[in-house]
Amino acid sequence: MTILMNTNTALIMVSFTLTLIMLLSNSIINIALAEPIVANPNTITKSTSRGQVILLPVNTGNPKLDQDIHSFYSCIKKTVKESKPTDLSEYNYFATEPTKVEVNNCYHNVFG
């Protein structure tokens, strides 16, 4: 009985050890193969976009809400078009995208 229990215990320990080794080696391999996440200021100026996203027509069943949503997005588009970036020497994200303040102002102007 003691030999059988020692054999079972040994098998469990070997199984546990092999599982632990496999998990650790997998983690180490993933870390070694992963690309480093480093902010590269040279890549900020390059755009990876494929162009504007086409908005689908909104049909909520509420004509007033549909019109308000359209007005909201029109307000954002107009606001971004009218805003001028302060620093033209490098890429300015907010030259093509709205700021939080601009979105909030459009929201309050349209939805109250």
C-alpha cells in the first residue's frame, strides 16, 4: 500500500512539475517573441487609416431622434472643419478628430 501511494504521489508530482514547466516555457516564449511596445515618434505622423468611415443611415423609429443624431454628427464634422490646429509643424490628431470639449458642446447644442 505504501509503495502504491508513493507511486501515485510521485506521478502527481511529476505531472505537476511538467505542467508547470510547460506553462512557464510558453510564457517565456511568448515574451521573447512579442514585439516591444515602444512609442516611436516617427510613426505618429504616418496615418494607418483607409479613409473616412461611412455612417449608416439611422432609423430608430423616432424621426426626431434620427434627425438629432444626424445634426449631432453634422455639428462635429463642422466643428472639426472650422477648428485650426495650433501647431502645424507636426501631425496633429485634433486637426481631423474632435476634442472632448467639441463633442460635449455639440451634444449639448443638439440634445440640450
